[in-house]
Amino acid sequence: MRFLRKRELLITYSFERQAQVREILAQNGIEYQVNSGSRNSDNVAARQGLLGGLGENLRHAYCYRIYVDKDDLERAQYLVR
């Protein structure tokens, strides 16, 4: 039941921001889990290939959710603010 100890630290659509937060957490010895998924229900890569993306910004096509242990949440929030 380890998953019950996880708390959501951050939701972002920025690849750069999630990478920055992950680095901060790793440097401070805080274990984390990242879940990511497409903002759209369609397959973004397939749409881009078929339609050329039609101006869609793929840099923000994915949602990143970062979770930490509930005992680390307050410290993690302080570090990434």
C-alpha cells in the first residue's frame, strides 16, 4: 500500500519545469514519482504526423504530475517554490 503514502507535489505542462523540479528533488534526496499523459485524448504524435501538427505546440502537449511521500511533501514544496 505504498501508493497511499504519495501526495501530489506539482502538476505542470512544461517539460522544462518538471525536469527542474525532478533535479531539485534528486539533489535533496527526496524520492519522487512522475506520471505523464497527453493533454488530449488523441495520440498527439499520430496527429502531428498526419496533419503536420497544424500549429500545435507539442512542448505543452503533455501533463506531468509529480508525487512525493507524504512525509516529504512540506520540504519538497519549500524546495520547489
